[in-house]
Amino acid sequence: MMRLFIALELPIAIQQTLANTQTQLQNKGVQGRLIPQNQLHCTLAFIGETNQAKQIQTILETTPTPKETLCLTTLGHFKNLIYQNLEVPVTFCEYVNTLKTKLAQQGIKTDPKPFKPHITLVRNANTTHITLPTPKLCFQNYTIVLYQSQFTKKGVEYHALWKASK
């Protein structure tokens, strides 16, 4: 059994921008567990423990990857998380819903919560009441990835099992 999720792998430039935002948050006194730059992502569908990686990969391969423009917008928070909001067009949300429907048709359960496009920056933050100027930054060169999530002594690590071809 593997702990799996489907996510957007962000372009390096976007990862660097988000790492800069994390530094700004630290400079404003935010403490917590920063998500490493190379592991910043936007989860599309959390699957959890399964042995159906091959079936998931087939669904991803047969569902065309959208080429929509996505935009970083404001910071947000939920409980002790700080995240970067991601503005996506309705057609991108339809893609996520299609993936979830195809997974369900194969008996693969996903987290039932509605898709809320965001990128977690800080977990276990000591404060979430921080404001930073967040200029809208848009990008299109992302990749859809099937990740395995593994718990290690250093924390959770993500390993790509499959990536959409560009």
C-alpha cells in the first residue's frame, strides 16, 4: 500500500517566488514547518493508502492535461496553515472533477472535500494573522504528477511516480 495524491508540480520560478514568500513570512516572525521549495505543490486529489497506482496512472494518461493559465493571488490561512491561494479557471476545476469522477468509477476513493486551489507554505504556524503584498503572478508551464507521500525521520517527503508528458 502506498499513500498517493495527484498534484500540480510547479515551475521552478514559481517555487522560487513561493520560497521568497516563506522568507518574508519568517522575517515577520512566523515560525512553523516550512514546506521545502522542491516539495511545494497544489493538491488536485488526495487518494490516501492504496495499491492502485497503475490504475490511477492509466486514468491520468487518458485524461488530457489542461493548458490553462493559473495565478498566484493572496495569502490565506486555515487553522495553523498558511497558504498561497491559486486562481484557476472553471475549466481547470472541471478537469479536477473529471479526474475524481474517473477515479471513483474505478473504485478509487479521494478526499471528498471540494477542490480549493492553494499551495501550503507553512504548517504548524505560530500565527496566521500576517499580511504581505502578494502581486498576482500567472503561469502555464506546470505538470500533473502522481505523488507518493512517505513519512521519514526528516518529515514527509513526496516522490513522483508518474508525470504528464509535456
